[in-house]
Amino acid sequence: MAEGIEAITTAALGLALDAAALRHQAIAANIANHATEGYVPMKLNFEAQLASARRNFSGNLDAFALSGVKLELEPVLEANGGPARVQLDTEVADMARNSVQFQTLVRGLNRHFAVLSMAASEGKK
């Protein structure tokens, strides 16, 4: 079923916002537990999960394909399989980067809805 670009854009921005929120939670947990013995830090590799969804759908992503992407946190492990040590400075930098990405995604979604709203209101005239 062919969908309009608005459905794909809304689905993609929504998924990216969900990923940014989940990534923020993982980073916050990593920072909060940086000194906890045996803590296994977590990360979200959204880009890899999105690429996997793209491969599963023969390179054509649509709103339906995007709805099938399940955001999952992965443990950060050392080469020997043990939990990696949380690098506090790296986590704080990752949190700042993620915050900027989240704000950009929100602005993009706001603009997308503004365009849809304008199209709907202009169509009534």
C-alpha cells in the first residue's frame, strides 16, 4: 500500500524521538550507577536497528516497516564478556549530544505538523 510522505515522516520522526528518549534513560542510568560494582552499562544502537529493518524490507522503509522496529537496549561489554566500566565523561558528552538531537527532532516534528496544518487549513478556503 502506497502511503503519503506525511505518514512516513511522522512515523520516522516519532520513532527517532522514542529512540532518543530511551537512549537518554540508558545514559542517565549509566551515570547514576557509574560507581556501582558489577553494573552493566546499557546503550541503544538505533542506527543499527534501523538498518536491520531496512534490510528486512528490501531497502524500502515505509510507516508499516518503521512500526516494526523494536527499540532495545544492549549491554556494553568488554572483549572478555565482562561488563564495561562506565566512563563518566563520555556518558555526560553522550547525554548532551542526545539532548541536542532530541530538541532537533522535536523542532522537525513541530514543523512537519505546521505544514500539515497549513495544508489542511488552506484546503478549506
